[in-house]
Amino acid sequence: MGTAAEDRQKAAELPEGDVVRILLEQHARIRELFPAITDSAGARKQELFDELRALLAVHETAEELVLRPMTSTSGEGAEAIAAARNEEEAAATEVLKELEEVDVGDPDFDVRLATLEHAVLQHAEAEEQEEFPIILQAYDAEVRRAMGLEVRAAEKVAPTHPHPSAAGSTAAQLVLGPFAAIKDRAKDAIKAISILP
């Protein structure tokens, strides 16, 4: 299984703004957040979990609306790969929704977090091994950059972590909302600027 450092190294080999680079950078941060959450307690643990939840919402939405449609039309077998990734995301989303109902101080939280971590990291590996190579081969840098712009739009609407001084602000509310609400905002942002067919 890959590491955050490996994801960042692969990302650095791609042009700035490339959709695969952006998604690899997000994978790296996701890989870092799971152990950070497990090793934390109290308010810090909640803050890190909120960041993870927001990042997963943006990441999954971007993949669903930007990456998967492009993957599924990229050749023989690609549609099945896209469908498998969507199924994995749906399963991880269910685990995350259950986790949202558990207090971070509850002993059951870490057990459920480990289940989520396993599902999310297996999914990330499948993307990196099967889906990203398809995108890199099927689409030129210009198309991948356009895809990256759509992913960045979702990040702006649903920031993964507000500045600490943003308590009580709209930005803080974007992060602290339930997973489904964050995902909806990210979808709206992508649809608003969609420049791909």
C-alpha cells in the first residue's frame, strides 16, 4: 500500500493543475489524516476528523462528477473500472455516515475509523493502479487541466479546513456540516463551472 510521500512524489511528476496530480495530493493528505486522528484526543481529534470528512466529500464528489465520466468512456473495460470505483465510494460513504453519529471520544469511534480507513485506502490504491493510468493515457494535459479546474472549484466551495479564526463563519460551517451537505455543495460548485463535455 502506498504512502503519503509516494503520492506526493507521483503528483510532483505531473503538471500543476492536472486532475491526477490534485487527486494524488488529496490521497496523500487523506493517508496522513487517519493516523493523526487515531493519535489525537478531544477537540483536536474532532478538528482532524472534520477535516477528513470535508476532504473526503470534496474528493469523492470530484471523482464522481469529473473523473468517472471521463474514465468510463476511455476504452474497453474502462466503464467497469469506473463502476467498481463508484461502488467502493458508496460503501465507504455508508461507513462514514455511521461514523458521523459516534462521538470522537467513544471507544467505538476508533474501531469504526479503522474500518473507514481500510475501505478508503483500498479504494485509493485501486484508483492509483487502475483508473489514474487510464486518465493519463486517454487525455492530454489540456483536458486533464480542465478537469483539475473543476476539482479546484469544489475545494473552494467546501474548504477542507477553515482558518482557526473562522469560528462561527460560513467557512467553518462548510466544514462542520454533515458529509452529505458538504458533498452537495461540492457537486453544485462543479456543475456551476463545468467545462467538460
